[in-house]
Amino acid sequence: MAKRRGGEAAPSFTQRRPDMMIARTPFFRAGSNVVLAGILLMLLGDFLFALNDAMGKWLVASFSVGQVLLIRSIGAFIVLGPMIARQSGSALFKVERPGLQLLRVVAATADTGLFYAAVAYLPLADVMTFYMAGPIYVAAISHLFLGEKVGWRRWVAILAGFGGVVIALRPSSASLSLASLFALVGSLCFALSLVMNRVLRATSDTTLVTWQTLGALVAGLAFTIGSWRTPTALDLFAMLLLGIVSCAAHLMITRALKLAPASTLAPLQYSLLLWAAVFGLIFFGDVPDTQILIGSGVIVFAGLFIFHRQKVVDKTVPVEAVPRDGR
């Protein structure tokens, strides 16, 4: 989740004891209220991400993906500015494993750009279906490149999730398009960025978000050359709002994960699929077809099973369980 998509880093999934959470949040007097607050914040954050995605789809119908990325990144710095000011300048430049930091920035930027390129031509629900498979890919990538143990049950779930993607992709259909491949490759970049978040967990969120946003800004600037279109005041405001809302949603989800167990919140990420279908229908008249519904159902089932098995085996949910959305 994820969307998703450039401008924000995957939050830490460190779980707190209920008494510690209550102590840090005096407004709540009972553990159940704290968990409920976390659930509500998670749902609100996912709602804002989905609304942001719908607004992005509306904008890329009139402006290039590069221009949307550029102005969106400027909007994100409106929120990031105070956070950066509270952090020492050296912290932004003295980062661990700079090669992997660069790989993460490239993956996250590609994730965001390809998402917008895909929704320019495909319904929101279709693209979100591909991106919901991101955490499933993470399990496979973590095994192949990080040497993490993945049991046979999770391998079956990974293959089932990939089968759901194939169903949604419709490889034998005339509807297979470049936009579908954008969504598929974008979801793989999303998964790679989640793995990098896990590897670079010692780096502060502010540093990760700052470099990720700078990467999107540079890419947006490069792809805007020759395709700039002067926006109206409303369009400019909407593009700036993309960055602002993304950061706000990220902060909500980060806070939610401090109030409630990740295992409780992880399944709520699939509300993004519901909102994508609702906003697609309301704003664009898109109705998901049968293959998308079947494919998304398989992906959701596989993802939930992987979360369950991770909890059984490790007693925790992995860092990548809830996507930022990405975007």
C-alpha cells in the first residue's frame, strides 16, 4: 500500500505495549479506545490516499505525468519543510548504504510515475488491483535477495497472488496494453521500494521521505521538458494538494501504527480497492469487469494469508505489510 506511490516512506511497524501507548496518548483512557483510534486513522489515511489517486487520474488526463510529479513534489515540501527544519542538515546527507538509498529513490519514483502513467488510461480499480499485489511480491523478493525464510504455505500464497495478477492482466486478451504493463512494472517497483524500506529501517522517516520527494521532483522536471502546459489556478492548487494530502495520509497511517497492532491494521489496506472502485465509478464512470473482480479477490485472499502466516511464524507482521500508497 501503500500507492502507494512517491512522496512518503513506509512506516515502521514497531509494536508498543498497551500501557506504553496509553501513556504516550493521555487522551485515551482504555486500550480498546486506543486501538479503535488507530483503526479509524488507518481507514482515514487509506481514504485520503484513494481520493488522492482519483485526483491524480483527473490531472494526468490534461497534464503530463512529469508535470504532475514536479508540482506534486513541491506541494509535499510544504509539509516536509517543518520536519526537515527540526532535523540536522548532516542527517540528510550522512545516510547509511548510499547505493541502496539511491536504488530505493529510483524504485519509489518509478512506482509513482508508472502509477500515474497507468491511471491515465486504465480505471483506478484495475491499477489498484496490480498494486495490491506489491506486498505479495515482497515475500518473494525478501527470500531471493535477503535470504529470508519463506515456508511452502506462503510460497503457495505467493503463486496464487501472482495468478490473480495474471487473471487481471488478461495476457491472452486484446485488452492487454502498455498501460497494463505500466501498472505491473510499477507494482514491482513498489515492492522493491518496500524491501529497501526494510533494509534501511535505521534511516529516519524524514530523511527517507525527503530524498524520495527530491527524486520525484528531479524526475518530474526532466520529463516536463518539452511538455509543460501552464495550469489554471485550480489545476495548480490540485497538483500541490496531491503532495500535501499524501504527506498528511502518511502521517495518519504512521500514527495509526503506534496506536494499534500492525496485524490488526494490515487487512484494512484492502479498503483502497473498495475506494478505488467507488471513486472510479463516481468520477469516471468506470465499472470493474469480471476478470478484475476475480483477480483482485485472489490477490486479497493471498495477501491476507501471507499476513496470517507471517504472524504465526514470526509473531509479528513484516514492515511491508501495509503499503503507502504510494503515491
